[in-house]
Amino acid sequence: MDMEKYRKMLLVINPKSGKGQIKNRLLEILNIFSGEGYQVQVYITQQPLEAKEAVVAWGEEMDLIVCSGGDGTLNETISGMMELKTMPQLGYIPAGSTNDFASSLKIPKQMAAAALGVVKGEPDPVDIGRFCKERYFVYVAGFGAFTEVSYLTSQDKKNLLGHQAYMLEGVKSLASIKAYPLRIESQEQVYEGDFIFGMVTNTTQVGGFKGLVSQDVSLCDGLFEVLLIRMPKTPLELSSIVSSLLLKDEKCELVHKFKTRSLTAFSKDPVDWVLDGEFGGSHTCVELENLCRQVIIRRSLPRSLKKIGP
């Protein structure tokens, strides 16, 4: 094939994600991409933020950007894309421990199948979250109990234990769960008080758990799904919270679930936030905005699921 007719692709790989299985599939993946007429530039990351830097450096020259790694790698890649004047479409080959967003997109776990979806699939728009006007998150921003587990758990432990790593580290921190005095405002309502947990999501599952916030989730409707949990004062209240989360439809006065386009959280003391499993900084004021249909992801869609949401 004439080299001038090749389309350009940037393939960003995090070799440490998951158990490094991409090492055994890379030649097959490159063959798939090349066979579909792509000239592939490969960038292998060695440390945090390199995925974003690579996308910023070369992204505008590309027809397609593909990343392989976990949710953190996807976050970096999209964060880099948000800085481009002209944004190419995105492909994703999941290779992490949980791959929450890939599961929401119904991207195959098999790498070759995911790669085929990138080059033969349909373009699908997804919403992106903007955090404090300068950072981005793909599927979740959260604070409080257990949120620190995702960025404190080592990559080796995630590789070894998968979903169990989050639960293992979470159990260790149960005794130290604390309340965060917050005022949380959205266009629809205002909540004020002591909260132990909160998350703003655009996904069908978080940490491998499905349906924590809503059974009715669209990834491209311009709305976040929000979950807030107040501080329980008695064992009975704690039991009520657990039942509400596990049984989903059971009501609890300490658990708030709603949808919104934007959210602002105020606190007297700095609160640690986590974005897609990575530390998002300590803040006393946080603004979260939904950027509707901001990124186009290519993926193969079953005929019965031709679009995400309306």
C-alpha cells in the first residue's frame, strides 16, 4: 500500500497495567491496525503523565488515538486530547485491574477483539467531566471512605488481587472512616451536613460494582449520576446504608442519589478527591461540570446496543 494513503495512529501503551498481558498481544494488535490501513506510532509510558504528554505532543497529527492500559491511562489520554485544537477519535484497549469504563462501554476484555472494535467499530460520543475547570475525569470523581484505596493500592497488588485489592485495603481503613462537613449544591438541590462518602459518576459500575448509583445510566446524556452518604450515628443506621446500596431500591435517609449537569462542593477544611482512581488533590471548593458528548470513542457495538443512551 502507498504510504501516503495510510492513516496515522498514535498507540499509547502502559506496560504495567493489569499483568502486562499486552506484551504477548502487541504484534497481533499492530497487525490488525496495519491491516486496516494505519501507520502506527507506538509510545510506551514509563511513569505517570507520560500518556498525556505523548497525546499533547503528537495528537493533532493523528487520525486516531488509541490507548491501552487501565482507567488511569485512559484518563491521561483523554486529558491530553482535551488540550488539542483538533481532537481525533479515540480507541481503547483495556488492560487494567478493574476497567470500569470499558465495562460500561461493553468493550471486550480480549485485546484482539477490542483492537478490531477500534478500527471496524462505530464512533460513539461520551460525556467527560471537568474538575475545578482545569482537570478532567472520564467516569468518576469522589471523596471520603474507600476513595483513597484506589490510589494507595500498589500496581503490583492490583495485578495480583484485582478487585479484591480494593476490598482488602478498604477493610483496613474501616476503623478510620471519618466525616466530612460539606455543603453540596446542584441546580436541583442543596445538601449540607457530615458525609462519609460521595461520588460523581458517568459509568454503569465503579470498582467492579454495578448499579451503585442508578440502574438507568446513559454515558452521553450530559448528566452525572451522584451518590452521597451521610455519617451514620448508630449501627442500625450503618446497616440501613449497606442495605440501601446492596438492595438498590431500598430507601435510606442517609443515602442520596440524583442526576445533575453540574455540582459544587464547599468545605471548611481541605478534602481529598480522587479522579478515575488517581489522586485529584485536596480542595475546599470543587466545581464539577459535565461536558456533553465531548469525546468520540470507536468501538464495535452489538446490534441490540447500537447506541449508548438516547
